[in-house]
Amino acid sequence: MDKRTQILIAAECVLAERGFYAFSMQNLADTAGVAAGTLYRYFDSKEALMNELQKFIREQSANIILAGFNECSTTKNKYDLVWQNIFDYVIANPRRLTLIEVLHCIPNVDQADITLFENEAFKPLIFFYQQGINTKQFLNWQLFALIAVSIDTAISLAKQVIRERVTPDQKQLDQVRDASWNIIQNPHFKPTGIIQ
């Protein structure tokens, strides 16, 4: 693992444990096992580090959430895969979801790029939704409205499982996933081919 990645992983731990206002570069140096001066070779300031941390989290998240995406043959298979990957990812990484929310509140961090699905790493997913809208398979809603009533259901359900309000049951997960899929379908869609 390169030093920059080592620092970002340590920064995620420190931010999760202490929050932004109790986060110090010295705490980070101690956690990362590097000299404090080394941090500034990679990041000009605490704010620059936070900007890079949110990019790092998004890129890692995209790699996990989109794993296997291009191997799926049908639109529904792609949807099912991403939905399940998101659910599993949130269950396995509840701290990450919290950190994305924390990063929304940090002063001087580039707020335009913080939302999980809004960046280059998630381009295949954005294209998937846009193509569904363009081919009239999906409702002609704003892109992130479609995501909110579809893929975001995986995040919301995973939060309820983490809080022990819902017991994870694959049958119920499938029902919620399929219901969210049905919500975004255009009832007037006439299939002419498969969205790739």
C-alpha cells in the first residue's frame, strides 16, 4: 500500500472516531504511523485532505458497488446486482455512510462532489439510469429522483438492519428491491431491445 493510501485510510479512522473538529493532523500522523511533516507532502491542508478523502471513499465505494455490473446481460440483472451490492456494502461498512454525511457538513470541502453517486467513478450507473430514461423504459423523472426511489432503498433498508429494526431476510430484501424496480418502470414502455 502506498503512503498516500495509508494516510487516507488512517484519516477515515480518525474522522470516524473523533469527528472533524477534534480531528488533528497530529492524530492522523500518529494513526498512520508517519511523521506529521510527511502528511503535508501529500496534502496541503486539513481541508485538502478532506477533499481527497471524500474522493477516495467514493472511488472505493464505486469499485465495490459496480463489481460485476458489466457482466450482466439484462437491465433487470444490472439493477438487481447493484441494489444487492449497495445493501451488502452498507451493512459491511456502516461507518462509510456516516462519513459521507459528516463530509457534507465540513467547511471548505467541495460540496458539489460529495454525494456518493455524483462522480466519474459512478458514471456507468448514471449512464444506466439515463439510458433507461432515454429509451422510455424508466419514468421520465429527474435522474436523482429515480435513484432516490430505487437504489436508495437499499441504503435505507440496510440502515434499518444495522439499527436492528429489520431482520435481514433474503425474501424480504428481494421484495423491496423488486418493488423499487417496479416504481421506476414506465408503464407505457414497449421493449425494443436490451439496455446494455
